[in-house]
Amino acid sequence: MAFQFAQSELHDVTYTSVLNNSDIGGTFRLNGYKFLRDDRHIWVLWSLDGTIHSIDFRNAPLTAWDALGASITTTNLLEISLEPIYLNGVH
């Protein structure tokens, strides 16, 4: 299911770069990738150390999904765990 969702979500995107701490505003132990679809940024990120990290976005992402494609309520504060999370419309 996770691979199916990844394929459907990332099928028409352009890879742009690896996420770094300056992208997320801190020194978190996270890993992730940035993609671009048309004019929307998509991030896929997860915790590297097994700890849940709270990321405070200036503007909430437009949409978010877990690794299996279940919708996640978007707010300015999101918790990132070992399970990858897809964020669409990140600023």
C-alpha cells in the first residue's frame, strides 16, 4: 500500500533536493526530499532517530498524508515520526 501511494503521489513530480535543517527551521533529526509539481512544493519527511519531532510551519501545508495515503489534518504544527509523511503545498 505504501509503495502504491508513493507511486500515485509522486508520479508527475520533479525531484528538487534533499531537505535540510534550514528548510524546517531547526536542528531536528529528520530526513526528507523536496519535489515540485507545477507550482506546488511537495515534501516527504520522517524522523531519523525514532523521536517524534514537532515542526512549526509559518503557513500550514495545504494537504498532508501518511505513508498509506490516509489524510492528516494540516495545521501550522505537525508531528513527524518514523512513518513518512507527505506534505503538499509547503511554503
